[in-house]
Amino acid sequence: MEEEDESLEKLLKWAAEMGITDSTIQNPSRSRNCLGHSLTVSHFPEAGGRGLAAARDLTKGELILRVPKTALFTTECLLKSDQKLSLAVNRHLFLSPSQILIVCLLYEVGKGKSSRWYTYLMLLPRCYEILATFGPFEKQALQVDDAIWAAEKAVSKAESEWKQAIKLMEELKLKPQLLSFRAWLWASATVSSRTMHISWDEAGCLCPVGDLFNYAAPGEGEESIGIVDVEGWMPAPCLPKGDTTDVLDSEKFNDHLHRLTDGRFEEDVNSYCFYARNNYKRGKQVLLSYGTYTNLELLEHYGFLLNENPNDKVFISLEPGMYSCCSWPRESQYVDQDGKPSFALLSALRLWMTPANQRRSVGHLAYSGHQLSVDNEISVMKWLSNNCCVMLNSLPTSKEEDALLLCAIDKIQDINTAMEPEEVLSDFGGEVCTFLENYDVQCRQTGAKLALSRKTKLSMQRWKLAIQWRLRYKKILADCISYCDYTVNCLPNDNVRTGRIK
């Protein structure tokens, strides 16, 4: 811990020398630490670990951190400062911007202490838990076909991109360990999880100190101001929905709303600027929103998930005819994180449960979110509940079993709770046994404590994430069943006039 604190102190000193500051003054005097006026580094064990806390009371929309362009780790900056790198990259322009940035990152790491970015690079995480790092066991632990497919696709994509870029890395004479797929996965995960949007490079940029913010999911109904799309690295519209005639009137439009609530690169100050997305009391963690992502997408791009993610969802397999009887896109038909069917799914099911020769006459009611009849609503809820039951029963473990399994992993991971192999196997068995056998955990003679290698511990953390993800998935399905049962029980027994379900 002392070593980490020392490295962090060096980073903040280096950042100050690079012009990074949390001061609201336009040209602050250089100090030994880039933080202290608006932000301070703190630890939040239950909310992301190391992060940034408010050093004073902060007001929503105010500037809290500024990182000058010269301090951003970008492909453009690196190519301009290194002719060898520039010439080599120009011979491989078929590579994607992200691949080029990954190569640049590995190339810079290879320079060691001679790199201008050495202090920053040394504080980057040594490992990540994004889907591309999942091994066969962790992928299967996801249990759900779509999630397993997403993990396999992520691994396959990473391997393909590495093979495409290997020739460029060999031309740059990278050290053997930096040419490996393992090194590529690390650099790829760094780029995937830590880059921020810039208009001149779709790969984005690494932003020292700015990447210390932990994540906050945008809540339901929250305006999309300041949201960054991870897959496209494009800023979401920063204007409110609806008529913008009055909004564009500078006398009526709050200047703060011109900016992304979280942050963006601003040409007028030639810096990446971060703004408080909420009001924060001194000592509270200041969070950054990456966008509206499901837990599977967070796991794929960032290597973590949220216990309560307002943007999580479960897709229900519908018969082909169900898709054709309405105009709602498939991606809009899902069960929300609270177990309620989406507006589009509910509308589609109501139409599907209506006789084909009557759909045209009631279509406008379904698209308006109205019940069509009590019998129709009961049929919809029963269909949805039954399908959720089928999906739950098709999975190898139950919610309760997954919860117990997570408790078992916590006990094994707890350094203060040394467990004997026999105790682990007798108490938990099943999937725990499979994991220990899969990773060939060494259990010496009877009475010896369970010994886990660093590699096994990392694999266990990915396995734990897989279980946490599938448990949240199952909870959404179970909540949907409860919602359907509740809705049916609340319906009147006799026929009623058309009315809206709220």
C-alpha cells in the first residue's frame, strides 16, 4: 500500500508539471500536486475502490478538473514526437485507430523510464477483467448463451486484431513479452476501459488523472447530457429534447448546459474539461458517467458490473411472427432491470395475443400503451411469466445456489480466513470443485491450507463476476414473473373498458 501511495504521489506531482489542475483559476500557479482545490484521491471500498472525492462542496456543472491537450496520451501526440514510430505506423494504415493506439501504448511501455509517460504508465492497472480476458471456464460460468457468445466474440476479436498488428510491433522491435497476446490483451483492455472521446481520433485518448473517476450509471429519465458512447466514442446530444428554438437563445440558455455534464475536450482552452454531474458534499465520491450500458456491456468494455444498474435488461426470445406483427425494433423489446416489460415488448405482446383479423382495428391502442381487454392482458402476462420460467429453469443453477456460491468465493478470497481443502470441498462442492480442478490448485497433504496462485486468484475474480452477472440476470427474470403475477391479480374479474396500465 505504501508503494502504491508513493507512486500515486509521483503521478500527481508529474501531472502538475504537465499542467493538469483541479483549480478553477484559468492560469493557476504550478504546485507540487495537481489536486486539492476541488478534488482529492480517496478510497471507496464498496464503490469502485480508489477514486476521486470532493475536496470542498461542489455545485453541479462547475469545472472540477482540466487536463491540457499536451498531457493527453494520443496517437497524434506520440507520432509527432517519435519519427521511428510514425514511419512504421504509416506503413500499416490498414489497422484501425484503436489498434494503432494499442501498439503506441505497448511501444511507449517498452521505453521504460525514458518514456515521457513513465510515471503515468506505471500506475495503470496490471490486469483487467473485461470479457476478452475470460478463459473457457469463466465464459461457461456466464451460463446464458448470449453472454457466452459475447465473451467468445470478444476473445476472438482481440486475437484477430493482435495477429493483424503483430507485424507492425515486430518492425518496432518490441520486447518479446510485449509482443505476446497477453500483453496485447492488457493494452487493449486499457484502451477499451480508460480512453475518452476526442473529435480528431475515434480511438480516443488516455487522460491522466481524469481516468481516476469511478463510474455512475445515468438514472432512468436522466437527460443524456454528458453521456459518452463507449462503442462509438461519440458524445451524445447535449441539448434537451423537444423544441430547441428558445433553448438556443443565449439569454435563456444556462451556459453550463452547453457542456457535457461530465466532460469533453474544449477547443477554446485546448484542454479536456470535467464538470460536476451533481452537487457533491465535501468528502463524497465524484463520479463520471460513461453512458447507458447494460451489465454485460460494462463487463465487456470495462470489466465491472453494478448490483443496481438502471440500464440493465433481459431480452426475451419471441416467435418470428411476433416481430412481424408490429413495427417496434427488436432491441426495444426487453424486460427492464426492475422486472417490468418494456413499452415496446408489452405493445408487441398485446398485438400478438389479438386475433390477426382484429389487429388493425386495435393497433393504435396497443401502440398508445393501452390494455386491449382483460383477457388479452391476462394472456400477455401468462405468456411472459411462462417464458421467464422456462428461461430460468433452463439454466444450470438457481438464484439461491448462485448466492451461496458467491459466499463461498468470498470465503476463499478472504485472506483472513484460511480454509483447508477438505473444508472447501465438503462445504461447497459442485462448481467450486470444478474450478479448483480446472486450475489445478495445489492442495498438499491433509491439513494444509488452500493455496491459490496469482493466476488462479485472477481467474477466480473473473469467475465471480460471471456469477454476479448471471445472478442479476436471473433476478430480473424472477422479478418479471412476480410482476406478471401481481398484474394478473390486480385485474378485475369482469370485462372492463380499455384503460392504461401504469
